[in-house]
Amino acid sequence: MYPHKTFDAPTIQALSPNEKIALVASVNDRGLPHITLITSLRAAGPKQVTLGEFCKGVSKANIRENPNIAFLVMTMDRRMWRGHARWTHTRNEGPEYQSYNDLPMFRYNTYFGINTVHYLDLVDTRGPDGLPLPAIIVASLLTKLARSAWATGNPDRILSPFAENLFSALDALKFIAYIKDDGFPELIPLLQCQAADSRRLAFSSLAWQAELNQIPIGQTVAVFGLTLGMEDVLIRGTFAGFSRKRGIRTGAVDIDWVYNSMPPAHGQIYPPVPLKPVTDWADF
């Protein structure tokens, strides 16, 4: 559990801009972790989190079925807040709804605005935390040295070349989530993570070591990769634990599922989903 049970005034102010990285980790209908970029996440008060919805996605369906989430916010000045919250209800009007739609991004958008506001009760939070830049740099270099030792040798691709390069980019942001025993997801920065090949991710334990050590071996985890150009890929796989490769303590995730969360065609990439003809036009 994190040390704070409420947001203070500086945190509420810091989380208000849309210009930030904001991630939500949810639990899907199979009890597995899912991570989504939701920059509309805000602190609506000392004990409340809101999410603005402008398109329907997997995360919104997840939190309606399982209300426990984790969130992570990184602001433009590289400060970070994390926490847990519990979904309670939605509204299609009210002060928060109006505040979202008064933002320039939505106010002047001809095609869409915020149509629904999701409300969550804050459970706990921590921050602001600075990024441990020296540890991240060293961990990234150590991962680069060790990652090829984790290669599977299997030529059958899971990640596309684009996704493999995204996860290997040293300037891309990566985050890992798993489900704790209390049913809440846990979100941990994993900026040092890189692709060993198209079927496995590897990362040094040097940065965020204490938290990474809490992930059970064999646990299904989600890893979200994001570039500064807002390109992103989500994978799920099995955490293989830590061991020494080339004398460097590294962990690995064996990939078994890949998801594209970028519009306009978000959806599962791997395993491949067969194309089906559209026969039901009920939404129209």
C-alpha cells in the first residue's frame, strides 16, 4: 500500500493538464492485467479520480466489471505519481463533464468530445517521485549488454519489427503491471526494458529493484511501450524471474499476446484474429 490516502492541493494541480503521461492498469475478464494510456486522468478532489471517455476501449469495459485499478502519472517535468483507485460510477453531465469539454482539445474538435466521465474513489497514492536517472541509464546499458543472451532462437515472430524496435528504443517509455494478491493491479516503471528478440523482453533489475522483486515468477504480466511520438504497443506474457546473463542480473518476460491500442484500429495483433464479415449493424 502507498503512504497517502488523499491528494494534496499541489498534486491536484499537477495532475490537471492533459499534457502528461497517464496510464491506467485494469483487470480483464480473465483476471489478467491490461494497461491503457488515458491522458484525461485527473484528481477531481482529495479523494476522487476521474477519467474522461471519448472512445470506447477495453479498459473502460474492464473497470466496469472489476473496479480495482492502478494509475501512474508522469508530468512534463519528469515527476511521477502512482496510486490505486476503485471505480464507482459514470456521469454524462456535471462540472467535471463540462470541465473536460471546455479543454481546447475537445472544445474545438468537430468529431468527438468527452461523452462520459468515470468516477473512482482514491485508495492510496504516492509521489511526487523523481526518476532515478543514473540507475535508469546504467540499467539500460546493462540490459543492452545482456539482452541477446535471453534470445529464444525461435524464428517465428510474435512482435512485428516495428514493435520490437519500439521496445528496444532507449528513449521509449516502458511500464509493467501485474495483479497483486489483494486483487489490485500494480504499475511499475520499466524504462530499462528492451526486446531480446520478437518473443521475449529483458530488463536489468538495477532500477526499481525492490518493486520488481515482488513480481512472482510465472505470473502473467503486461508491459506497455510508448514513444514520445505517442506510438505504443501492449504485450502480455509470463514473467520468467531474474537470473544472471553475462554476469548481469536480468529478468525476462515471455510474450504470448500483443495488442495495438492506437486508434483508429485498436485490437489484438497476436495471436492473429481471423477476419469476419460484418453482419450486425445494431449500433447504427
